[in-house]
Amino acid sequence: MGLVSHADLKPNRPSKPAMPKAAAPSRVGQTSAPALAAIAALVGLLLVALAVPRVVAAVHLLQAQDVAERYIAGDQRLTDPEVDAAARDLGVAVDLGPDPSLAVLLCDLRLWQTYRSTDVERRLALATTARAMADRAVRLAPAHALAWIALAEARHVLSPGDVAVASPLSRGLTLGRHDPRRLAKRTDLALRYWQHLDEAGRAAAVPAIRALTQRDTQAMVTLTRDTFALAPVRAALAGDPALARRFDALYLANR
């Protein structure tokens, strides 16, 4: 019988299972925090770079609108360079965004510059620009009454007496039948082109004639004499006997 060692006499102990080693975290598809911060910073800078020109343009547009409205209202403190700069800014804004109201404002501004200029070539250039802006406005917004009136006015300035004025004028009068804006100009054009207006245009001009007579009877008397339009004016006032009597009295007094 062989010898048994002391080690052989020790009871067998179950061996502990080997613990699996923790897998190292995969770095595939992960980005470190500094890299993410750098990307965020670059995106922020890009957004700022894109926003700054828009903010500057918006500020310039607000300033241009203010100058245009003041000039149209008769502010004589404005210089020609200021007004021309405002017109350029409005033109850029119209090119960048389809805003018919801005196109009408630029048209009005150029028309008022035309009225106040004494240079024949400059007047022609300004009126041509005004007509182009009005054309764009009516294309952008066919139901914009003031755009049609602006187009009629621009055509009248370029070609006084042209029957082509009547079509946009009738459209503008019909769309803005009770619109109080540009009352004097709408009434002036309506009486000058009365014979060329369609029936809808004439009917739509009646409220304007009455409103202007009510607001400023003397101005209505002067306009009636200038346009030789006594018959349509008296016909328009027939529905308001008191207003008609007031007009007749002043008309006869100023003969």
C-alpha cells in the first residue's frame, strides 16, 4: 500500500468560479465632453453670424420706413441723401421678402420725390421706379386696394391722360370703396378719369367724393374746378341734400 501524503488527507473544497472580467467601455460612436462643447460653440457662432445681418437689416428697414413716412408727410428737415438711402433700404427689403405693403410705400416715396423734383430726367427715373414697385405690389397682392391706386397714380404721372390709368384705378376704387386712406388722391384721379372708368369704378368713387366733400368742402370745390367734373360731383352728392347745398353754396361763392 502506497504512502498517503498529508495533502491527500485534506478534504476537497469546491473551487470558486472565476469572476468574469468587466469589459472595457466601448468608445465607438462616443464623443468626449470637450468635443461636444466645441461643436456646440461652433454652432452657436454660426447662428450668431447668420442672425446679425438679419438684425442689422431689420433695424435699417425700420429706419427707412420712418424716413419714408416722414418725407411723405412733408417733413422738410430730411435731406435728399437720407431719403435716397431710405429708398435703397426699402428696395432691398422688397427684393428679399414679398411684402406688397413695403412695395407700395416705396412707390409712394418715389412718387413724392417725383413731385418735389425739378429735374426732368430724375423725375422720369423716379416715376418709372414707382410704377415698377406698384406693378410688383399688385402681382403679390391682387386684392390690395392701395397697390392698384398707386399703380394708377404712377401711370398718370408718367403719362397724364392715358386711358391705361383707368383700369387699375377702377380696380383700386372698387376694392377700397370705403377705405379712408389716400382719399384726396383717389378722388382726384377718379374725377380726372371719370369718362374712362367702368360702371363699378364710378359707383365706388361716389363714397370717396362724399367723404372728401364732408371733410374739406373747399378742397372739393377746388378739385371740381380743376378737373371740370361738376356733373359727376353733383350726381354723387345728390344722395345727401344738406351736403350738396353746402357744396353748391361754396362753389357759387368762389366763382
